[in-house]
Amino acid sequence: MAEDIGGRLRYLRMARNLSQRALAKRAGVTNGTISLIESNATNPSVGALKRILDAIPIGLAEFFAFEPDRPARAFYLAEELTEIGKGPISYRQVGHNLFGRSLQILKECYQPGADTGKILLTHEGEEGGIVLSGRLEVTVEDERRILGPGDAYYFESRRPHRFRSVGPVPCEVISACTPPSF
């Protein structure tokens, strides 16, 4: 069985409350590089992996010896969802430990005007979501739609994309991404 370098890196990064962007900045690589490694879309060279692990910090031997517990739980109460975002966008993840998992499920809450950024996101995998309340502007490449309650999106994540809350009230979304992206 292949080594899950991406899952192991994602687990350690999240255990240290680091975003992909923060780890990338510390390691001197792009956050796209971190995303590709975490989704197992690319295998880093030993030198690149060492530079990233130094930014956590953890040594190569400890990294490969570390074996996180695989999640066994099936049910989560609302207050047990893990907050993995800070600021005007809240990302509450089902389960804390996604090591060995291929799906990430989030309850997202965008405050009015919250935006994932002017630079469109790209990463490996697929993602989809359903708007529960509020209005969400979703841009995928050169297509842009404003979605309201009950509306949904689903696309390949390597297509450049962006999310922005529009309107005077917070926007809530339930989303899924495979493989986990952050």
C-alpha cells in the first residue's frame, strides 16, 4: 500500500493549527504545492518535504514513524464540528482527523461580503455544495452565478474558482470536497 504522505502532512498541519497558506509561507513554497501534496496529487522530493517539515517543525524520521489514529466515529454533534477557518468565513469540518479519509465535509458560514480572495483557488479533486441560507456568488473560470437557498454547485476543483457572500445576511453552505483540500 502506498504511503499517505498527503494525509499525514494534512493531519500534522491541522494539529498545529496552520492553514495551507501559513505553512507554505513558512516553508517558502506556494500553497498550491501544499494542496497538491496533501491531496496526494504529487509526491514531493525529499528536499522539498524536508523544507516543509522544518516549517512545522518535525523531522523526516518522526514524520514517517508517526501514525495518526484513523477516525472510527460515525456521528458528530453540532458542537463537535472542528473549526478550521478564522475570520469572516467559518469552516466547520465533520471530524477532526481526516487522516486516511478521501472526503471532507464542511458547514461553511460566510459573513456579508466575505470572499475567498481575488486570486481564484485551484487544487486537485472535486467539490460541491448546497446553499442553505443567504446568497453566494460562485465563480468557476469565466462563469459566475449567484446562488440562493436550495441552489447548488459541483465542479472539478482544478478549475479556478472563488466564493463570495452577497447580500445583507450571512450565507450558510454545506459542502464536500474530495480529496480533502485543507
